[in-house]
Amino acid sequence: MNHQKIDQRSLAMAKAIVEKIDRDPARAGVGKAKATCQRWYREHPGPALGEWLHILERSWEEIRRVLL
């Protein structure tokens, strides 16, 4: 699979996630993502997970922009 296909697949997944969270006024998906990221970071700390933890502390609108 080439990089263009990988990027297209990643964007499609991000769009699906955003649509699901947009439909939920409680934004439960964001909380679930934070909890998962925190667990992964405790088990295997690394700069990418640290960056996502920082991103997930932002407002939904900002997280949404990062994803898309």
C-alpha cells in the first residue's frame, strides 16, 4: 500500500470518528479516547502518545480540527 492510500484511509477513519462524536452531545468518545491514551502512555510512554494526551485536553472543536 502506498502513502497516498494510507493517508486516504487515515482521513476516512478520522472523518468517521468525528461524525460519531459530533452526533453525541456528551462527546463520550473524547473521554474514551483520553482514557485509552492515558493507559497506553502509562504502559509505553512516548512522544507521540504524549502529544495526543496534550491534544485531547483541548476543546472538541480544536481536537476536531487536528483530526481533519
